[in-house]
Amino acid sequence: MEGATTPRLHPLLTAAAISVTVFSAVGIGALTGFLPSPRSSTPDGVPSAVQTLAPVPSGSFGMVESVRATATRKWEITVRMDDGSHRTLTSSTAPIWRGGERVRLVDGNLRPA
């Protein structure tokens, strides 16, 4: 046959296939740890948090009630201590703590319980 053309994919279909491939590769990289995490941490692997209320005895235990971002690009972590009091800590990095997690307050920093 003269003048026969080979069938081609529509440019939008090609762009969609490429974007799905790229987003899948990024997702796999994020899940497997090849991409850096947005959660920065201190050298010992635990994000730092500075205490903003009255001091509590070192080594006190509590439970994270909430974690929220503020308008000033800081994070506020509210912890309900075992004695019933509440402490609000601030962090400049996204914390690893989630609501309901058991934590220990040591020298103004949160640690896993």
C-alpha cells in the first residue's frame, strides 16, 4: 500500500503515560526511602522540640494530643502529661509524633516512651 501511515498515539495520551510513570517512580522512591524525608531530625534521630510552658520534671511521661502547623512555619505539639497537665512544645521542623502516641519529656525534648 502506498502512502500507508503507521498508527501513532495521541500527544495527550503520551503525556499522560509519561506523567503516570514519573509519579509512580517518585512514589516508589518515597516509600522505599530513596527520597529525603520532609521530617528533619537531630543527630540522634529524634526531632527537637523546645518547651514553651513551665518546666516539668525530666523523664515525665505523657501522650500526644495534637500536632499542628502554625502561621509562622512552626509546629505546636500538645502533650497531656500523666499527671493531667498539658504542655505545648514548639518545633521548627515537622515532628514525627502523631496524636495518641506515648512520649517522654526529657530536658525539654520529646522522646519515644
